[in-house]
Amino acid sequence: MSGAGATQMSGGNEPFRWQRALRQDVLPETSLRLRQLRLEPAAAALMLDSQHAQARRIDTTVRAYAEAMREGRWVANGMPLILSQQGVLLDGVQRLAACVEAETPFDTLIVEGVEDAAFHTIDQHRPRSLSGILRPRGVVNHHLLANLLMRLVRYDEGNMTKPLAPRASWTQLEQLLANTDAHRKALAQSLAMPGSPLPEPVRTMILFMGHQVNPGLTDRLLHAVQYPAQWPPHEPGVLLRHEIERGGLSNSHLIALSIKALNALLRSEPLRRLTWVERAGPQGPAEPFPELDGYRGLAALTGARGDDSDAHGEEELPQAEARVEAIDASMAMRYLRMNVAGRRPVKSHVDALARDIRRGRWMTNGQPICFSRSGLLINGQHRLLAVIAAQGQIMAPVVRGLPEEAYATYDAQPRRLVRSQVAEGNFGDQALAVAMANLLWRLERKTPAIRSKRAAATEIHEILTQNPRLLELRGFARKMVEYGRSSVMGYGAYVIERDDPKLAPAFLNALATGADLPAGHPILALRRGLQKLRRDNASQADQLSALLAGWRQYKAHQASEKARPPR
């Protein structure tokens, strides 16, 4: 989406009004208003002042977005900034923060007039994987290629030893895939070496990186690893083979050793032994992850097209079009015929959306159905499948004419945590509340026809709103973590209180403290049994069954005590 024009917002609590909009579309049956415009950093900063109270900035995402905006790699993918009927920013915090940080304007779609309650329904997707993006393109060995690209990004960012490294920028990977076939050549050469003792992920990465520096020495290293008898004992590849045969080394460790071995060849440096200290210990302090001499990283390849790429970026392209549509089952079927080939839907997600549509819980949250310039459906298949499954109708923005590369930019963020509007507290408390609500849904509301193991976002929100006592029991649940999973202890306490509100407080207090209980009391036996199940990592079902069985024994014990004649 392109265009220029100053933007400004009104003060107070009034919904945002844009001085200049490139396009506006309103469907009479909804309160939604769509606008396309170029957003300046000053306006972005003002919009951030109205963000939803439960919205959270993700620093790694903001940095990646800001870098893409500064470097001209930002892709307008049709995902809008979403404003509620009260002018609250429901979605777009990361993009707005990146705009401010990069000091760079960006073109965007804005949806106004969404219900405030729709906040918890946004971003309930499963994050899209790079392998899942490459598969529909017919890329051979897409999973291996995706793993290679992600490892290379982690190496460039210094995250090779971090198990939970930030997600890579897919716009950067898109440029790499478009500008060079070095990654495909490295993978093909690696797969042609099945007899190598170096694992494929290590082998492929060294081939890719090494061939950017010195192909001959890289091939020499791998040959010596595979055929050590043909080389002198202190040849770096032979020493690397010895470390492989020792066993017990992770792929990251083997990559580090391989880089050190290749560096020795590049420097004509003799080695007696090949080592890398990953963690401080008897061998000495931890070493930083090795850097390959002369390797300039992925940035050197993503800019390989130089002037040609810039010229393409300035090409005048048709503007995307957006409007709100009523989508029924027949229209959904037509749209799905244009779906990107090879995309695998998640059935549990489709089922959850279909339940919302059937039961009247569907909320038009402003997230659009998206089509590329070639007419392919690139975002929205789960919602369309749900419309067909429910034989219902939804209202949704539909955006057409987006760049083909936009497909890789959707569903990059983690699933948004469902937060009840009546809940307060930190992230952990919110996660526990959701887990307790999900347990209630599975045991009390799920029907045999539903395969999903997890409730939909709207179902979780409904449960927490209708059962506020669940939220109040989070403190008890966390206090009882020694005796069972917090979700089990919290939900179990809720079931016990519903069963007998008068007797439950004494039982739960005694269970928590164990104080003043005589030997042989059923609660003492229950405490020991729950602790054992916890140590044995018993399932939720087993822990809950033991807790409720102990509650029934306690009630029977109390009844027998009352029936006993006084002495």
C-alpha cells in the first residue's frame, strides 16, 4: 500500500480521526471503517499512547521491524492497525513502536470501530514456520533448508548457544532466497556426502559459510573428516574427526569445532588438538562462539543485487484495495480455491473458530482475509474453513493486490495470551488463569464431537468472566505447587468449593497447612499421596482424581465424626 499525506489525531477520548485518508470503506451492517495511509513517526507515537492496557511491547520484534523499515525491506502485508469503538489501540503496538524507533514512515491499513472485547481474539493463530512457507513453493528438502537459514541467522546474531533465540526476520530471509542460490547449492552438496560422520546440519552450514570464504579449503576440511587415513595426523579435519568419534557433542558444539578447524586452515596454523570450551569448568573459562575468518554474514548476500534491486523497489506498483465483506460458506469455498498450494490447516483451530461462529460468539476483530497481486489467498484459510464447517457467515475486511512476498510475513508473532478483563496480576497469574479455565472447559463443557484439546479464546474469556472465583483461587493454586500442578490445584479447589461451600474452607486450609491433624487423618494421607504423584510427574487427570477422591474421603470422615455418639 502506498501513498503520502500528513496524519493527525484528535485529543481526548474521541476515536482517532485521520486528516487525510487514501481510502475509506464502511459496510452498513458493521461499524468498521477502513483507511489506508502513510503513517509518520509522530502520529505513531501518539497512537501508542492509546494502546490497550493488556498490550505488550516485544523488544526483539520491534528491533526486527525497525531494521526492516530503515533498510527498505518492510513489506506492506495488509495487516491493519486496529482501533476499538472507543479509540483504543487493540493491535499494532510492535509496528508503531518500530516506526518510532526507525524514524521512518510506513504505509498501513487502519481499521476503526472494532468492539473492545475483541482484543483477546486477535493473534490466536499458531505461529507460521519457515518450513511451512517454503513447502508451498515446491522447495525440495524445505525442512532442511529452513533449518539451515535459521541457524545462519542465529550465527549472525550471536545466538548460537542460546536455546530460545529471537525469531529471525523473515523479510531478510526472503531477500536471501531471492538473491542467491548459495544455500541450495550447499544443501545439495551436503546431501551428496551421506558417508560423512559430520551430521548434515553441521556439514551444510560449514559448506555454506566456508564456500563464501575459501571453497577449496572448505572441501579439504570435509574430505579429511570423511577420509582421515589419507591425511597427516594433525590435519584439522582429522582432529575434528577425533572429536566426533568421542561422541556426546551437540550440533552447535560441532559447528564451533568445525569453524575453528577451518580457521586453522585459513591461517595455515598448526594444531595439536581441537577444543572449544562451551561452559566454564575444569578446562577453563567459557569461550565465545568462534567466528569464521572472512565470512561477512547473510547481509553480504541479501544485498547482492545492488542497483537492480533498488530499481525494482522504486517500480510503480498497483495499490492494494481493502473493503469489508460478508463471507458465507459459498464465498468461502470460492476464496479457498485460490489458496496457496500445500498449506496445511490446523484442524483444532478451525474447529474452535467454527464453534464460535455456530454459537454466536464470533467477533469481527479487524484482521483481514488477504490476497496477493496474482490472486492467491495468502492469509485467512482457517477462518474460511471455519465458515464452511459452521455453515455460517462472518464479516471481515478483505485486502487484495498485496505483494507476493507478504505470504512469509503472517503469523510471525506468538499466540496472544487470553486475558480476562476482570483479571489483574502478572503474566504468570494470567497464564495460570487460562490453564485453569481450559481444564474446566475440557472436563465440563467439551463434547465428544470436539477433538480440540484446548478451548477457543472466546471460550476461555467466557469461562473466566462467568466464573470469577477461578481467578481468586490463583493464590491457593500457586501455594500448593508442591502437591500438584497449579492448574489442577486451583481448578480442584473451585470444584470442591462448589460442591460444599461450608465444608470446603476447612478442608482446603487443612490440606495447605496440615496443622493440628491427628495421626491417621485422611488429609494427611492425601497430602502424602499428592506429593508422591507430583514427584512422579503424574498427569493432570491422575492428580485431579486423587485430589477429589481425598475430598470425598474427608466428607465421609466428617460425616462419620458427626454421627458418632458423644462420649
